[in-house]
Amino acid sequence: MVGIKDIAKKAGVSISTVSYALNGSPKVTEATRNRIRAIADELHYVPNMAARTLKRQQTNIIGVYLTNYGGSFYGQLLEGVMDTLFAKGYEMIVCCGDKSHLFLPERMIDGAIILDATFSDEEIMRYAKRGHQIVVLDRELEHQNIRQVLLDNKAGATLAIDCLKYKSERPFYIVTGPVDSQDSRERLKACQIELDRSATPYQLIEGDFTEKSGRLAAEQIHREYQEPVAVFSLNDEMAIGMYKYFAKTELNIGKEIDLVGFDNTTVSEYLVPSLTTIEYSKHKWGAVAASKLLELIQGEKTENELIYTSLIRGNSVGEKSDL
């Protein structure tokens, strides 16, 4: 691999002069800079980013960690992160998998935004104690180098239950999410509190936030069906799976099946009948997370933040007069 020593030798200048020229320093003339850059191009020189990172202790790159890239959920979130970072001269890489965790301790990134259940709390705390700046979107952790930007899952789930509960004589189903998801656990807990408070019986169907698990949940409901039911799917992706299943049956969403989702994803906007769902700004969620992380990196005072939720009424929940 060609290094700056090779460029210096061919140009007949010192290594420091080559370094100044390649980094745009005013310590060399424009003519010298152009001549050295031409030689670098001729030799197919590629800068060693790892070495430069060790010297500068800064990459201007942020890692965004996601459990997976599946479904339609992540696009707006990443746009919010990207818009904020680019405006401040930073770039991002989207990471998934255990090996990418090494980007933090090896300082290949300046900080991390984490929405990834493969990180344990202990691992994140270990990095924070070493001085790495981190924003978490999926758990509650307290450390001076960690900030939380969390969804108001409790309020969102309560709105969903209230929307369905006026038909409390209907059998009530909750399609859950993965057990390692903070969002799933919080939504389920809020549901159970609200339903227990009104002594409303309910049945849990295990899901994992995927469309496939929504189809399987719908199949179970269809198999057990005796009368109209109310269903809260803890995310839209599973609700989409339920739409696809029931479209092939004699049961109709919005009539025999009252259904509420959570996330208001782009795809869910095109469902017929329109999906009643819990909305929040995914773009804002990403933008706030990026802003908090940059404030941490720059040593500025910053606090945890909550992203608020609201109910979007569609036709997947029928009118009360239908009863």
C-alpha cells in the first residue's frame, strides 16, 4: 500500500510537507499542493482513515444501530438522523450485527444511536464508562455519557385501549411484540393496567413485530372466532399481516374485527379500510436523537426527551352504532 513516505520520496519533499498538502494546510503553496496531490493520484494513494482517526480522535461519523432493517419502519427515523447530522457536518453509518459493536471501542465512530436489542445494558454502560457518547431509543439507562430519547408508549397504548374499550363486550386480543423490546414491554404493561382497571378480560397472542407473526395471530383469531372481536396489535407491521390474512376470509376488518395498530408507518396509510393507529413523528425521533448525541459529543448540557404519541382514527374500528 502506498503511503505518504512514498509520495514524499517521489516529490523530493519532507513527509510533513506531504501531510500539509494532502490536508489542505496553508503552510504549503498552492503549486506545491497541486504537485503533491497529482503524485498521490498517480500512485493511487488512499488515506489511512484508521490512522487519521487515532491522530485526530474524531471521525465526524455517527453509528446508528438497528436490530434489523426489515419492514417499513426505519426510513423516516433514519432521515431524521441524517438531516440533523449532515447539517452539522457529520455523516452516519447504519449498523447491524455483533461485529459492528467494535466500531465504538475502536473509535471508528464518534458516538452511537442505539435501537438494537442485541446490545445488552451492561455492554452499553461499559462503553459509556470508557467515555463513549451514546443515545438510546429503546431502554432507560442513566449515565453522564448516555441520553434517552424514548417514545411515550404508555400514553399511546392507553389511547389504543380507550379507542377499543367502548366495545368491551367484544372478546379482546392483544398481539404482543418481542420480549427483548422495551417498546413492546411498555405497551403491553400499559394495556394490562387499563384493561385490569376496567375488569376487561383479554387474551395475549405472542408476536414479534413482523408481518408473519401478524398473519399467524389472525389465523388464531379466525380459528377461535365466535363473535366480533377487538384487537390491539402492538405495531403496524403485525397489523398489516392481519389485513392480508383476513382479506382471504369471510371476516371484515372494521366490522367483525376491530383493529388498532401502533407506529403509523407509511405502508399502513394505504390499507383498506384505513388503519386506526398510534402516531408519532419518526423523523423527529431520529432528529432529536442525533441532536442529543452531538450535544453530548460537544460537551453541551442536554437532557433526556420523550417523543409524544397521538391516535389516528381510521375505519378499522367500526362505529359504536354498529353494535
